[in-house]
Amino acid sequence: MNSDDYFEQLWTRYPNDLCRGKKGAKKVARESWNKIFKDGFDPKEAERIIHLTKVGASHCRSDPKPDRWAFVSTYLNQGRYDDVLEYAGKPETIKTEAKSCEVCGKPSHGAAYRYCTDCTYQFEVDTWKETRKQSLEKLGLYQPGMSQKELSEKCREYLRTSGLSGSFSTLIQEGS
């Protein structure tokens, strides 16, 4: 993985709930990321920053009134990821070495993880699709082995007769 791949991991994992959904400008954040590695990219340091961000977010979520996190660029420029050490325990308890993903062999999130970002995302997508199929089965709209065309026709008929619209239409267009 290169520096951009690690930056994308940080960007996607930055805690939206703690920064009120405002991460700041991605371009500016990427520039801040690149400043950290101006003397050469170090994957271990990138993994450490991503891991400490995750640990910090986890700690802040346990606080009933967490402080608002800064834009990603500010977080990186000020080295706030190192603040995690102040409240996350002894530095030696924070593991930053990565294992390989059990599915594809890419580096995982850290020593405690079995999968990389891509495989974790795919697992979540597959789980969501399965949940959606189960919901359609409960409505009597989906049956295993049904083609996309059959499902679409059945769902359109259901929409016509039930008066539902909007989000259900989106489900039909995405397919099973």
C-alpha cells in the first residue's frame, strides 16, 4: 500500500459522529498527511496514526459528552493522534503492527484485526444485501433463484398496490 491508500483509510475511518460530520476539506487534509511524510513515507507510522485515531475515537465515544474533534487537517497538523497516549493507557499496550488480511493478504487494520479495509467493507455490503433479501422475502417479494427482472416486476406491482414509493424504489433498482 502507498501513502494515498493509508490516507484513504484514515479519511474513511475518521469519526464522523465525533466531528459532527464535518471533516473539513479532503484536499487540505491530504496535504497535511503528506507533510507528515515529507522526508519519505513510512507505512509503520501511517498505521500508527490510523490505529491511534481509532483508539482515540473509541475512548471519546465512551465519554457521555465527547469534545468535538477537529477537521482532519488540524488533527494531523497538530499531531493530535499522539494525544491518545495520554488517555489510552501505557504506550506499550497500543499495538501498531499489522497482520495480513485473511481473505486477500493485504495489511489489516492492526494486530487485532483479521481483515483489510476492502474486505471488511465487502463483508458489510454482503451483510446488508443479505438483510435486504430477508426483508424482501418476508414481504413475499423475493424468492431464492429469482431473476432481477422477476424481482423488479414483483416489486413494481407491490408498489402500485400498496402506495409505497421513494426508498423502496431505490432498493429495487439496486437489485438483489
